[in-house]
Amino acid sequence: HPAAVKSLGRLLHRLGQWTELIALFRSEIESGSVSGERKALLLYKSGEIHEEQLGQREQAVECYEQALEAATSFRPALDALVRIYRSAGDWEPLAAVLERLAALATDPMQKAVLLAEVGELWESQLGRPERALQHYRRAFGLAPDHDLSRDALQRLVLASDNAGEAADVYQRALQDDLDPASRLYLIKLVGDLFARQLIDLPRAIGCYEEALALDGEDTEALDALARLYRETGAYGPLVDALRRLAASCEDATQAVQYLYEAASVVEVHLQPDYDVTPIYERIVELDQSEPALDALVRIYSDREAHQELARVAERQLAAERSPESRRTILLRLAAAREMMGEIPGAIEALAEAAEGQGDWLVLRELRRLLESRGDWQAVSEALGREAAASQERALTVKTLIRAATVFEERLGDVDSAADALERVLQLEPFHDEAASRLEGLLVREERWERLVEVAERRLGSGREQQVLPKIELHSRIAWIQREHLGQPAEAVTSLLRALKLDPNHLPTLLTLGELHLGLEQWQEAVRVYTRVAAL
């Protein structure tokens, strides 16, 4: 009688008479009047009593198994067996029950999770990797984006040296409708298998290029492609990959390394078809790197790209540099600006390069540009510095002669012109051009005393070993003293000094005789003319 059985069951449960309650369930089952589901339920409840109230694990397991015989899909009995086997460490029975649960699951991901757990038991607890591999394959086939089964399958397949199978598994999975992230992950896995295990580089490249089509900023794919392009000598794509890696890199130092490699590949393998300058320009934007700036100088110099050369030089000057390096860059900047027609800018660069002691080459270039603009006052100052900076006497003399010309002809500054010529004569006392021009200046200005002083200094320099030029210089002094300074006695002294160099110099003797006559020094005149007649 159903009502009586139900009431009796409640009463026995309340009284804790578990054996009697189990017997009641058995009697109902043996009556033959219960359905399969009801029988499974009664056996499950009996198993619960054995497990939870009586502590009889084996009997509980037997009841749960009988419940599943009555209704194979009775989930509570399966869950109970999972709990008991797991707590007891009965791994093989647990694997069997989990497999039965997987068979009942309708959701692919849930089924994959259960099968992956079965595979993990066979791999980790039971030491049967071949059995585990079967279950991982099934799990992956159901849910390719399930991390555990995917990773485990890759690990076991590769451990068995069966990379080809792993690649096939992943490629089959890619035929399914996957979300973009899972598809990207699998494509890269296949690419890695082709690259590292199967040594099929073209197919590996194809996989990573497909990955980039899904995500153009995926650094793993870019890095792998760069490696593969290096190995296969695909230099154009390699440069593109390296530049994209640099663009996606947050670390400026790493980005610069990528770009330097790209530039090196271009210069070694892709010239002249590939323009390397944008790569070096990008390096400079990131780092103001000296090698990149030097490379741009080299390239723009070869192209005679003066505007770009000037821009690079300005960038170089923005950094801290030694005076020597800075002077070199300023010279390059000045040259570029001059070629661009920016003469004031070129002069400014050269003027900065010439600060301090100045370099003769820099000063010469500065003076040349100043001359082209007709800034003669500045030219004269530059010539003075140029002469002071010269290490060669011949160059110094030439520069001072040029300075004298500028002072005289452009600025009308006779004193400064004479000073420049005097400096020449201090270096070379018997320099014909300087002597002639200085004498011409001083004669025109009637500066006789200065002319005598200059001649005396020339005689006192001791640098001229020939006698005749000295005699002529003494005679010139005597002429000035007699004709312009009204100093005939001093003129006699000057001529006597000349005769000490050559007592038989006829022109000097004749001039001396004339001076004695003018001074009414008759005896002295007779002696001089007697010597002349004797000669």
C-alpha cells in the first residue's frame, strides 16, 4: 500500500532505524510494482544511508551501481560515485564514472571538461598516457578552446614525436566556428609546430601571416615571422616585420634595436631599391642615436640633400658634444646652408664654430662667406683671427697681405693696412710685395718717420743674410732722412752703416759724396771721391 509504505519510511527515518528503512526500500523494489526510475531512487537512498549513516562505503557503492543499472542516466548516483571514488583515490573507477557523465552531457564544453578530467586521471594518476591521449583528443575535438585539453594534447602528442598529428588536430579545429582569440591562438600553435617540429618554414610563415591578418599588432606572430624571414632570406618582409615590431614596442631601447637591424638588412641586402632613411629618421626620433645620425649624414651627403643635411646637423648640435665634434658639425651645417642659399645662417654657424681660439679652416670659410656678402669690417676682423690661427708662416703672410688690401681698398683704413703689412715684414723682413706696398702707403701719407722706423726694424730683425738688400735699405733710410726729414747728418750715418756691409759699393759712395758736399765737409768729400776714382 503506497501511502502506508511512505508513512512507515518517514517514521523509520525519524527514529534512525536505518537497517529497517533499507529493508523497507528492498521490499518495495522486490514487490515488482515500481518503475525503473523509482527503483533507481530507492537504491540511491539506500546507498546514501549506507554511506552517510552507517559508514558502509562498499555497500553504498553497490547500491549506487544498482541504481545505475535500473536507470543508466540517474545523475545523483553518478555524482555520488564520483564523490566516493575521488575521496578514496579509486582513480580507474572514477575515470569510468566521469566518462559516463560525459556521455550524458549535452553541452560540448561540459562534455570536453569531463573528458579532459578523465584524460588527466589516466595521465597523472594511472600512468597510461596513451589512454589519456584518447580522451584529450575527444575533448579537444568537442571544444578546441578548452585550455586544459588543448595544452595536454599538445604536450602528449609532441612527447610522442607526433608533431604532424598535433598540427592536423589544430588545423581540424580551425575549421570550426571559433572566436577570434581562440582562432589566433591555434594558428600560432600550428605555425610553431611547422617551424620548430616539422621544419616546414613556408607553411609556418603562412600560419603566422594568417595570424597577423587577424591581429596586425600581435608581437608573438611578428617576432616569429622575423625569425623565419631571417632563416629564409626574405629580406623585404623581414624589414617590414622588424619595423612593425618597433612600432608596437613600448620600450624605446628595444624598438631602436629592431630598427637598427632593419636598417642593416636594407643597407646590406636591399639597396638601392629600398629607402633606408625613414628607418634612421625614426631611430633619431626615439633616441637621438649617434650611429643613426651619422648614417643620415652619410646618406644625405651622397644625395647632396642639403636641406636634410642641415636638419640632421641641427639635431646633432642639440646634444651635448665635445668642442671638436661640435665644430665639425657646425662646419657641415654651414656648408649645407650655403648650398641652400642661406648665407646668413651659414655665417652664423661658422661664427659659432670659430668661437674661442678658432680654427684656421673655420675662420677661412667664415671670411670667404663674409666677403661674398661684402661685410668688409667683419672680413677684416676674420682675416686678423685667421692670420693668428695659422700655423704656417706662408699662410699667415698671405692672409695679412689680404687684410691690408681690405683695410686700404674697402675700408680706407691706412693705419690698419700699414699695421698688417708691418706684421708681414716682421715675419719676412725682405718680403718685396709687403715692403713695396707699405712704402707706397706711407709715402702717399707722407709718414716719413714711420717709414724710417719700419726700415730700421727690418734691418734689426737679423733674418736676412744677403748684403745687397740691407745696403739698399740703408740707402733708402738715408734718402728719406735727407729729402724729407731734413736730417743730412743722420743720412750720412745711414750710408756709413751701408758701407760697413760693402766698402766698395759705388752708388752708396757717390751718394755719400753728395751729402758731404751739401754739408760743406770738404775733406770727407775728397776722401770719398778719391775712393770712387780708385774703384
